[in-house]
Amino acid sequence: MVTLAEVAQHAGVSASTVSYVLSGKRSISVNTRQRVERSIRELGYHPNAGARALASSRSNIIALMIPLRTDMYVPVMMEIAIAVATTARTHGYDVLLLTGEEGPDAVRRVAGSGLADGMILMDVELDDERLPLLRETDRPAVLIGLPADTTGLTCVDLDFKATGALCVEHLAKRGHHDIAVIGEAPAVYERHTGFAERTLDGLRARARELGLRLLHRPCEGGYDAMAVTLARILDERPGTTGFVVQNESAVEPLLALLRQQGRAVPEDVSVVAICPEQVAVQASVRLTSVAVPAQEMGRLAVEQLVAKLDGRGGDEVVLIAPELTVRASSGPAPAQ
Amino acid sequence: MVTLAEVAQHAGVSASTVSYVLSGKRSISVNTRQRVERSIRELGYHPNAGARALASSRSNIIALMIPLRTDMYVPVMMEIAIAVATTARTHGYDVLLLTGEEGPDAVRRVAGSGLADGMILMDVELDDERLPLLRETDRPAVLIGLPADTTGLTCVDLDFKATGALCVEHLAKRGHHDIAVIGEAPAVYERHTGFAERTLDGLRARARELGLRLLHRPCEGGYDAMAVTLARILDERPGTTGFVVQNESAVEPLLALLRQQGRAVPEDVSVVAICPEQVAVQASVRLTSVAVPAQEMGRLAVEQLVAKLDGRGGDEVVLIAPELTVRASSGPAPAQ
DNA sequence: GAAAGCTGTCGAAGCGCTTCGACAGCCTAT
DNA sequence: ATAGGCTGTCGAAGCGCTTCGACAGCTTTC
């Protein structure tokens, strides 16, 4: 391995000069800079990460924690993770992938060992057990999701409450009075995952304001579970004509079941989904939906974290405004 | 931050002794060990990762490269990534997540900087541009997937050729003579991704041996693309009664279209899928399928890599034998 | 009872980098 | 002309750990 010292010798300068060329922390004459850069290229020099981390107490790594709960919709997570990794690179950081397996102690380990300069936590529960640990370390962190108590924390998330409201409004405008909400798997609610509950809050609040009836049912997803759930809903509220679906794996089953029962979408019933764009577009009926902006969430989280690492910006809750895209699964708005 | 020296002082021993307690590389008396361990606990000591990496030239990190091609089926990738991360932890390694954005140079950067001790490459093409770079570094690596030339490389993958053969055999036994293969998106074949071509080889070879007719069509996935593809297939080979699907996002559309056309599954046509277990089980018709063992691939890759890092084991191609699970989408075997 | 071999511990060197203070040489303002 | 300020470079200290050789104090062996 080529070292700084070898580059310095090759370029006929001191080691510190090479270091300053690399970091740009002191001014260097054009001449010297070019000589050094040339040596770096010719020798194929790469700074040693460990040495750098030791000397500067900065690893240029950010940790990304994805607690692995199998009931979570995985592709969204993946999309976020990828966005985090690529955005991090544009700021000179690499990303360390931590799964839930290790439990909350991973926070302590990573912070304590200086492995990562900061961390991003995904899939945050309302009362997440990682938060106390996070608060006791000094490392900057950003949450993707919203816990119950956000004091002293930086969070990035879709505004799920507004999302819920938006869905209800849309259906109300289409003239629907009885609305059913197909939610995430029961376990998601039992865990008190923020986004699910906040969506529900938004749905309920706006439904009340607009005088609509709202029925919420968690659903495991898949055909069998969806069939049972739908039967129960229609049994309890036969007049249901509006559906809000917040469960990736229930979308297609729902459409198939409705079709099978002779309920045409969007003529008889309207469906609004909260899901990634791609799912909405690829479904058998192109779905009116509020997109879950996974990429943007990942990107924003990194940018918030980098800002904190640079000593800029403080604690902040960044909520992304939802956008509803009308497609083929909800009827046309009645003429005004 | 607590340092080794502070632990040593607290325990009344030298720094090297603490180091040996930690690494177990020299024998330590029970008494001393316990004193040291107690100090470690009381002070909340975590070894500094950078210092460790510098002194030992081992980072205890493995890099996982996921080139981001949007036409790839993402959830499988995610599952592999998660399996890699958790398995790595059980061997004392952390995982660095690299995306394709950075290009093949990432290999050089990571190897050159000593950031990672070894790497795992996913989504390997037959003639992957990362391979030359990989061969010129000395860092151990494991590929998930199979390139054209595997000399000097360790690879882990499902035996896709055998998988193809298995699917054809299954359909042959069910009495199907005209078989259509719904493949991955065209881009996947244009890229010469190993798994897609190997599956096709297996399908074709066995079909020839068994005297079946085989029609292969790539497909983008989604309803519209699938509708076009299916129409063309049935136009060209109206007698097609067996389908092999190797494209996640074409599965459900295919089932819906067949249903819509009055072709009953499995009475009129049989469908065999090559996909993750979960997809097969959650489909509207429970699918006879060969599972893509994402978790096992991730696990095996890490284990191969760790073996190499420990100086055990050499270059090896590990092919996982495919297993076909009969479910509801293929007819009963005819009585013998 | 001397030689040889263990076992458990220590001291010191060094891994490759960053960063601080020093300072030579030059320019500007008085 | 002289003090003061820049600019560009260097030397040296030190980040926290691993690891090598040394060695004191034992036990074993013939």
C-alpha cells in the first residue's frame, strides 16, 4: 500500500503538505498542488481510512439502522437505503448497514467505537427503545419517522397526518360517504409505529370534519387475509364505496376481489392508495395515490445529518407535504 | 471517550494486557482477565475502530456492492442485503453498503483505503466490469451470481440452469407440450446478467431433451406490458398451456390476464414461477415455484468470505440446488 | 540440581494520518 | 527603512490500538 509519506517523497514535499493538499485546510501554491496531485495519481495513492479516522476522529461513515420487522413493507426500506447510500457518497460519506438483529445496543457499539460519525434510524416507533441510547451519546442522528417525543431529535418523514386528510378529502369530493381504510398488518399498530397511527389520525379527523363515516381495519395483506377483511367490512358497512389502502401487499388482492364481486373501479367504488409510485402505476387499475417519497426521505435524512455533522442546523422535524395523484381508480369529480 | 490506557490503569495492568484480554491472542490468568473485564464494564469502554484498523490493518468491515439497476427486482436484493448484514455481525463484521452510482471505481477506493477487509458483489453480469479491478486488488471477494469466467473467483448462486430444467420437467410431467417463458425485462438480457441466461439455458436444454416446444419472451412486468406479451405468445403459439415466469412483477398480471381470458389455472394452464417464496404464497393463486433463496445466498456469501479472510478455503463456486414446491398453479401429475 | 520449557505480563515501537505551532520569504502600509 | 501581515511550507507530536520481543517466575525433565 502506498502511504502519504511515499507520496510526499515522490513529490519532494513534506507529509503535512500532502495532507493539506488533500484536505484543502491550508492554502497551497498551485505549483506544489499540481506536483502532489500528479504523484498521487502516478502512485495510485488512497488514504488509509483507519489512520484518517484515528487522527481526525472522523470516520466519514454514517450508520443506517434498519430494524428488521418482517411485517414491514420491505421495498420502501430498500429504496430509502439506496437513496441514503448514494446521497451520502455525494457528501463524502460511506454508509454502514445495521439491522435490527443486534438490538438497540448497536447504537452504543457504533457510537462508542467511533465507527460512524452519525446515524440514521429507520422504522421508528412512537416510543422507540433506541431513543434513550441515542440521546445519551453525543453523535448526531436523524430519524426517518416520527416518535412520540421529538424534543432534541431531528426527524424526516412524510406528513402522514396530512396524507390521511388528503385521501379523505379526495373521496369526499367524489361523493363517497362510507369509507373503509385497509391498514397495515395488526402488528404494525401494536408496535405503535408512528406513520400508521398518524395516517389514521389524519383520516379520522378529516372524516369527522366532513361528516363521513370511516371504518378502519388492519390487514395482513395477501389474498386470503384481504378476502376476509373485505367481507367483514362489507358486512358491517354494505354502503362502503370509498377505500383507502395503506398496505402494499393488500392493493392487488383488493382490486381483484372487488372485480370478482362485480364492483367496478372506479364506477362503483373508488380506491386511493398510500404507496410507492411504482406500485400505483403497475397495479391492474392505475391507482389514485399519495406517493411515499422514499428517495426523498433518504436524501433529506442524509442532508440533515451532514448539516449537523458540519455544525450547521439544529434539531428539526421535516415533514414532507403529501401529493395526491389522480389516476384511474377514483371517479371523476362531480361537475361543480 | 474511554481508552485502552484508562482501562489498563483502572485495572492495574499494562495496556498490552488489556489488548490481549480483548483479542484472546495470548493466555491471561483468570484473575487478571476478570479484573480487566470488570474495568471494561465499569468504564463503559469500547475499542476505537479507527485505531484498531490502523494498528491491525483489519477493519472488520465487509463491503456489499449493489449496483443499482432499476430493472432489477429489488426485494430480493434487500433480502440478500439483510441476510449479509446479520450474518456478518455473527462473525464480528459490519457491512458497508455501496451502490452502483459510484461505478466500478468503488472497488478500488474501498480496497485501496483499507475501509473494508473484503467485499461481496451482487448482481454480477457475465462480463462484469468490476472483475478486472477485483482481480488486481488483493482483497478477498465473493460474488453473488456467476460471471462468464470464474477462475480465481468465489461465487455463490442458485443453480439457475438446474432451476430451468426443473421447471420444464415439472410441466412436462403435467402433460404440457407448449411452454412459454415469461422472462425478465429485456434490459436484463441485454446486460447479460448471468442468472437470466443460465435459466434460459436450462429451460431450453431440457425442453429439447424432452421434445417440448419452448417460447421465451422477455417482459417488462406490470399489466400493460404483460398483456402485450401474452397476446403475442398466444398469437404465435395458441396451444401454449405451460408458463414459466421469472419476473416478479409479471406474476400477478399474468394470473389476472389468464383469468380474464377464461383460461383457468391450473385446469387449463399451469404456471410455474421462479421467485421468492413469499411472492409465490401471496399470489392470487398459490404458485408452484422454485424459490430464490435470497437469505441463504446472503448467508453463504458471508461465510465464504469470512473463510477466506481467515485464510481458510480457496476459490469455489457454490451453487445452491433448486427446490420446486408444488402449489395450486400446476395441475396434478397424471396417474402413472 | 542444572537445563529447558511454560505461562503471564510488560514495555516499546509503530501503524498512517491530521494538525498545531513555527518560520522563511515576501508584500504592504506607514 | 521598518514593523506588521500574509502565504506557503515544514517538523513533530500524537490519535488509540496491536504486536513483538523480553523476561520473571514457575514447573518439568533427565
